[in-house]
Amino acid sequence: MSPRPDVSDERKNQILNAAEEVFTQKGLDLARMDDIADETGLSKGTLYLYFKSKDDLIIAILDRIFQGVFKQLDGRKPGELSATEAVYWFTEEAIRDYKRMLRLMPVAYEFLALAFRNKTVQLALKQYFRHYMDVLVPLIQHGINTGEFRQVDPQEVAIALGAIYEGTVLLWVYDKELVDMERHIRSSIKLLLEGIRVPA
């Protein structure tokens, strides 16, 4: 007999997709494990074999989102692009991921609210932020080393870039008529890079 295929990853993705749907419809506070079990069509006992609690599901969803964000970034080889080109490339990847996550945006901001009182969520978001810094800080430093950028603090620049990405999305949530998420992210990044670039 041929061995049975391992369906655990497929089952986990099925559960996470269902949890995203339930969280989007009901919010994190009102959603229950029973609701997620109903959405998957699985028994509650089967659900608990994969995820012991709602917090476990929340962390798994965050992890899945962040892994998607960094998969392309980690595959880039140093020196493929100039530092400026790499920041623009990073920006386009960020915009693409934000657009992909629009349906989950309300849940994403609930995650941020949870970070104030839930240490597990806070740690997950901190790890995401540190990974983001690990990608961007060396990139900015490379631009400094090659004379493309002025002698700036690469960590400060990376934080400013993050503030543009996250802050513009938040402003877009506030006022979609005034803020064009894609256009204003791109224009703000351009302004920042013009401020640190060494004149030709």
C-alpha cells in the first residue's frame, strides 16, 4: 500500500482561511472557536488538534501574512540592484501585499489594538518589525557604502520608510477621498530618497 499523503498543512490552511473569514465578519473579540469550526465544516475536536486557542490562530494568521511579505525580500541577492532601486522594489512589494490584504485590513488593525494588552501578539509584531529592519538597514547601509546615499543613520531611515508604509495606509483608512494609498506611498518614498541621495 502507498503511504497516506500528509494533509496537515492543507488542513491548517483550510482552518486559517476559515478563521480569517470569521474574524473579518465578526471581529476578533466576538469570533469563537465554534464559529471557525462551523466555517471549516470540521468538528471542534479536530480544530483543537491543530490550534489550541483563538490566540494560536491569531498568531498563525499573523505569521502567514508576514511570511508572504518577506518571502520575496529574502530571495533577493545583494548587489542585484542599486540601493535606490532596491528601496523602490521593496516599496512595490509592500504595496502589492497591502492590496492583497485589503480584505483583512480591519482584522490587521484589531491585531494592532491587541498588541497593547496581549504579549503574544506584541511579540509576533515585534518579530515582524525586527525582520523588516534586518532587510532594510543593510540595504540603506549598502547605499551609504557605495556613495549613493549620504552619511545617514541607516536605522533611522529604515524606521522612516516603515512609518511611510504603515502611516499612509492608516491615513488612507481615515480618508480614502484625500489619500491615494499607492500614489502617496510612492511619492513619499521618492521624497525621502531624494533627501538622502548624494547629488549627481
